[in-house]
Amino acid sequence: MKLSRRIDVQAAGQAIAILAAAIPELPKGRLKDAMSKGAVQLLSKPAKRLRRSQYAVKAGQVLQLHYDADILSRSCQPARLIADYRAYSIWFKPAGMLSQGNEWGDHLSLLRFAEQHFGNRSVFLLHRLDREASGLVLVAHTKAAATAFGKLIAGHQLTKTYLVQVKGQLSPALLAEAEISMPLDGKACLTRFVLRCFDAETDTSWLEIDLISGRKHQIRRHFAAVDHPVMGDPRYGEGNKNQSGLALQASAMAFTCPLQHHQRKIALSSELQLAGVCGLSQQRPA
């Protein structure tokens, strides 16, 4: 079942009672589950997810439910905390997990996972990874840290390195150029890459990527445009199916901490790297 319902509250009461009366087709158990997974919002300014079934809602307030039984029943691998610096932390987001939730819920999101892990800390997502991708994500825990890292990212002072497996063997000319500069969505963007190895058995190439800009799906779109789509990409390219899913991973990041001015270089362990990768002995530090 999938439905969206806006409820203009006429009389004060507990959230679960108001929802149950307005949406009789869903039993209270399912409504409580939807609330706990972030599918109910109180449309205040700003809107906030309403998780407590006993929350006291006032007359004149507005509730919004986006219910999708399929989404609410899904699960994914847990995120892993890689480093904790109190004001911010660095996480490994597995493939299949959202960076942050949407109107249909947030139980499959890294941000919610971090929020539950720390309990008493605020969480601010500083950048995103596609749901199908895996890798390192930075989360701030104070507004000051979020602001400082926002400026760092806007100034291109945070280096992110990606590992991808693409279809086919890149031509000598493309390898010599070592970059793709095709505009996307009418805006200039640049993807630089280094060949890690060519796997003749699978007819695929493993590349290390530096994004000089960060357009939506930039790596995926750029390599599909030069006929070397990322393996397992469900959206871009042809003949690039992959049983292991999307072969794109944020494998390392480096920056000068804007709060304590320490140099930070974080790279994924071999345990968390994409299966089947070759040539990493030559990998440069981020």
C-alpha cells in the first residue's frame, strides 16, 4: 500500500489518535511504525519528523503522512563509524543506504543512523553519496562545525577520491588526457582519473577519480558519455550490469580541519573496499 495524506488538525489530541481517525485503512501498529521510521511530519516552520505516537498535537497544526509499505519494510547494511572528532565524524555508508531521508521516511539513511548512534548529538550532513554508491561521508555535530566545513567544501579545500570500475579498456588517447571535461546541465565540470588496472577477464578498468567539480551523478554521466559506463549503474550506460551492484565508492578524503587545523587523511580499509579491485598497491594518498 502507498498513500499520502495531509491532515488539518481540528481538535487537539495525541498524534496517533489523530492519525488513526483520519486514516482508518491503516491500523495503529502500522502508523506507529511509520512514525518511528520518519514517514510522518509536523508541517511547522521548519517541518519536523514526528516520531512519538503520544506527541500532543494542537488544533490548527498540520500533519503529513507519506506511507509506502514497500519502503518501510526495507532494510540495509548498517553504517560504520570510521573516525569521531566530537564536533564531526566520518562514516562509511554502505550501498543501498540513503545519505539522508526523504518524505517517505529516514530509517534507511546515514543521517538517522548517526543520530541514533550518538543519541545526544546534533547531526548535519555535509555532502551526499548516491544511494547505490558506498564510501566515506562527513557529518558535523555542531552548527559551528557545519558552517566551517561548508566553507571548506565550497572553497574546494576538501579532497575526495573515488574508486570506480568501468566497462571496457580505455583508449591510449583517453588515458593520456586523464580527464573528462564535458559540461553537465549547462555547467562546466571536470573529472580527473588515473588507471589502477585493466581486468582482461571481466573486460573492465579500475580507476581512481578526483572530482574537480561536483555535479549530480558527475562520475556516472561522464564515463557513460565516453562509452565506459560505471559497472552496475542502473541509470547510465548499456551492457554494464553487475551482480555486485554499483561499482563506485568514495574511498578517501583529505582536508585541514577548520576547527583544530590538524591535517586529516582518511582512507577505507581493504575490508571495506569494493570487491574485486586490483592495482591498489599503487593508490596515491588522498
